[in-house]
Amino acid sequence: MYFLLIEAAGMRQIARIHRERYDQLFEDLRTPLENAGFEFVSGAGDLLLFAESDGIKVQPDAIAFLGRRVLQVLHGRSEDLLDFSVV
């Protein structure tokens, strides 16, 4: 089973100051992951955790593609974020 942990410093602050920007960022991250068989597990502060959905077997090359896609989304929001990483 695969997990993707997204740490985006500044995300919690965006949620408080510009809720609509946070909602759009979350949607931009969630959509490709859910389309690839991941589901949102939890979020706290600047962390978002996604896990492979039950019954779905994600291939390693798909994980690499998703990681790059998530990084593209985060790079596109770099004016709002202090730093970010995907594990």
C-alpha cells in the first residue's frame, strides 16, 4: 500500500487568510490523486495525507507521475507557500 504525504509550509496560514485559495489548492491536489486511486486520509496544519484506496493497486511508475504532478501544483502556488515537500 502506498501513501503520499504532502507538507506545504504556509498552507495553514492560507486556510485562515484566503480560504478560497486554500480550497482551490486542496482541490488541485486532491483531484489527480483521487483519479489515480488515492483517497484523502487526513490533514493537519501544513500536512495532507493520501493513501491508496482499498482494492486499488497503484503501480510504482504511477506514483512517480503523481509525485511530479503534485510538485507542479505546488510550484504553481509558490507565491503562497514558504516551502513544500512530497514523501
